Amino acid sequence: MPLVRVSVHDTMAPERRRKIPHAVYDAMRATINIPENDLFVVLTAHAEGELVIDPHFMGMQRTSAFTLVHITMRRGRTLEMKQALYKEIAARLHEHAAIPADDVMIVISENELLDWSFGHGVASYVSGDNVPSGLHPAVPSVGGER
């Protein structure tokens, strides 16, 4: 159920951009147990001045191929799973879209099952009818505490 937002410069060729969503999705499937067909990616190409990055922060050599991958997903993956995900995303983006590892920045934001609505204006995972096998909604008690 991750929602992935990818930001690139609009100077990146469209055919190169089209390879990014599936490279990230395939990396998530390989490392953090994302279900088949759970593909939700928003890719935005930014004009000059709209994606502002330091080309050398943390010792990197960033270029116009800079790619920011922001993944919002359910809390609970281990450090090892996240490290494997970071490595796999960078490797697949390099392999499929020729994006150098220095140009790949990944940020994960975590939330709970209660934070997802896939349609009909309802919290999709609150009802036992919609919860995939192995997932249980974390329903807060009175007062909002768990």
C-alpha cells in the first residue's frame, strides 16, 4: 500500500522518466513485501527552480538526473528491510533508467493502516472485510491512545 512520489527535473527525457515507477515498484516487491498490483506512483517533472538541491551534500556528485523518491507506507519494516530497499531502488534506477547512485535520494514516511482510504470515503483497512491477510488495523482507544 505504499504511495510513492518521485520528483525529477523536467530536463530528464520522458522515456527515461517512464522507467522510474516500475523500477521503484519492483524494488519494493523484492525487498519489503509489497503485494502484486499495489502500484501507486506520482511522478512530477519540475521546471528550473522548482526542485532545488545541493549538488554535493553528504559527499554526493548530483547531476540533472537527480531523482527524489518519497515513499509513504505502513509502519513496521525493519532497518535491514529499509537498507535493502534503498540499495535495490538505487540499483534498479541505475540499471533501467541510467540514474547514477549519487542522484538517488530516498525518504520514507510511515503511518498506520487507519491513514489509508482507497475510495468511497472510508478508511479502507478499518473494516475487517478489506484488511489483507496478515494485516490488522490499529484502532485507537477512547482518547486517541493505543
